Amino acid sequence: MTPVQPFKPGASARPEAPPIPWGLVGGVVALQACLQLGWIVYSTYQPVLLQRFGFTDLLAVFALLGGFLGLVVEPLSGALSDRHGGQARGRLLPITVAVTLAGLIFLTTAALLQQGSPWFSPGLPWLMVLWVVAVQWASSPNLAQLNEAVPLRSLPLAVAVLTVSQGLIGAFSGDLARLALRLGPAATFLLGALVLALGLTVLRSGRSSASLSFRNGQGPGGRQRLATPLGPADLVQAALLLGLALAVGGLGQILLDLLPRLARSAAPGPETWGPGSVLLLCSAIGAPLTARAVGRWGRLPSLAGGILLLAGVLVVGLLLPRGPGLPQLALLGVLHSLVVTSLTATSLTVLPMGRSGLGAGLALGGTGLAGSLVRLGFGAAGPVGSGRVLVLLAASTVTALVGCLLLARRHRRGVA
């Protein structure tokens, strides 16, 4: 007969979550940060090189291309990596190939620019398209590794580390772009290739240190890692996630693109900073706090609550005569962190077991497409009217809340 263990005062009846494999989390975050830095390099020099080599008529096309390509590439790469997610290198292999290709394109571009090769000009647009596809191909399989390795209860905390990284890089993206222009294209592309190589190295090292078990398609805590077949109900779930990502992406564009173009006064802070930079910095600072909220309230409830609060504060900021001040920008930043963290965690878990790559791809593709659609409707620069922004805000908020409600109703047993 098994002896009864005495009760210890203060002991929690709730079992402790397995430890977080911080090595792998750091690797995933490092690679995503390096891909984000690569995007800054690409975005800085894309219009410069297109104009230099006589492709001025392609500027508008390439300004929208990333979002429309991502809608196809990111869910496809995530879904294909799900099929081999139970193998030790199932996700690492496509990530390695894609990041290596992106780095080689940077190196090739740097060498050709340095040499001034005459045949470089006709192939420039194709190199740009190939680079975009390569980077997008790596993103969703990389994010999917978080759901495989991190205990479900601790997933919001791991995602918050990603939110911190993205917020900090986004806040300083203007300064980084100016630095890239001062370095010149050849040196910048060479540096970009080295950064991508560094991110891939850190990821591979993190996977090795985590010592994940890939036997029988099981992850930590016995969670199934093999992709289950998608039925009609799962496809509806995927469509709802895509619609939710589109709506949240629209809100993000209002915050980071349209709001600064509508602002009637500059936010206090560094001279080169605008409202978007201040907001992203506050988002990074607030991420650990919002991760606790997501872990306590649940992913979909936190997402719905964050969207409601974000929309309310945005309406007030848009209607104020002088636009949002620093306190409002700080609050908007924290709410942005809550929405981003809960959306990422939701996308990794809301689909059937083993389909986190597809979920991540739908979230990334949807938010990216929203950016392209907003640029298509409002233009890439210049002032915007508050009336049209309020219409977009209302449509995005209602769509996002309906998506949260429908996903919560379909996602049984309160897992989200």
C-alpha cells in the first residue's frame, strides 16, 4: 500500500509546468530578430536600387509585393514543415535552406554592386523577389518551434520575449535605416548576410542545448507533435484565424503607420523618433507584464480584451485636437504588446495538434497582407484624413472581435 504523503502548508495543488527550454527560445527569437534586421536592410535599399537601375515603374509594385507574397508563402511553408515536424530536422532543414539562400543573395548583391557588373541590372527585381520568398519561407517554421518545445502554460512568456525583441528593433528601425544608408549598399548587404548567418547559428545552437526528444512525435509533457489531418471544421478554423490576423494587422497599421501621419504634434522624445517608435518601445517594455495577463486570462480572452481597449484608446487619440500625447502612446504600446503576444500564442495553438506551422503562417501572412492593403488604400506616405482612419478602425475592430468570438466557441474545453 502506497503511504499517504503528508500535506505541506503553502504547497500548491497545481502541478508545476515543465521548465522552459530557454536555449531554443533564445534561438528562435534571435533568428526572428535577424530576419527583421534583414527586412530593414531590404526595405531601405529596395527603392534606392530600383531607381538607380531604372526600375522606377516597379516601386509601387514592390511596396505591396511582400504582403501579397506572404499570404501564399508563409502558410505554405508552415504547412509543409508541419508534415515533417515529428522528425529531428523536420523544421530546421527548410529554415536552414531558406536563411542560407537569403544570406547568399545579400552576398551576391554586395559583390555585384562592388564590381559594377553590367548584367546585374536585369536580374535585380528577380533577386529581390527571391530574397523576400526565402525570408518568408523561414519565418513560420521557426515560430512553430515554440509550440513544440515550450510548455503550454509558459507559452505566453516565451512569446513575450519575441515581442520584446521585435519592439526594440522596430523602435530603432529608423536609426538603423539611416546607419545603413551611411554605410552604403555593398557594406550593408555584406553585414546583412553576416547577421542572418549569426541568427541561424544561434538557432542551431539553441536546439542542440535544449536536447528535445523527437521520439514518437512527442514534445514536452507528451504533447503530440505530428500533424493531424485537416478536416472541414479545421479549415473553417484556419479561415477564421486568417480573418482575425487581417483585422489585427489593420489595427497595427493604424497604430504604426496611419497614426503618425495623422498626428498633429510630435511626441516628446529623441528628435529622430516619431509616435511609432515611442509606441514600439513601450510595447517592448510592457511585454513581460502582458505575458502574465495572457497566461492568467487565456489567449483568446486576452486578445479580445486587448483589441477592445486598443480601439477605445485609439478613438480618443484620433479625436483629440493635438493627437495622442506621451501617456496615451505609452498605454497604446502596452495594449499593442498584449494584442501581439496573445495573437501569436493563439496562432500557435488554435489549430489541431502539430499544425502550429500553418497557424503561424496564417497569422504572419494575414498581418502582412493587411499592411499591403492599407498602403494600397491610403498610400505609402503623406497625410491621411481622420474620417477614413476611423472607418478602418471600426471595421478592423468589429471583424477582430467576431473572429475571437467564433474561434472561442469552436475551440473546445477552454484551451485558448
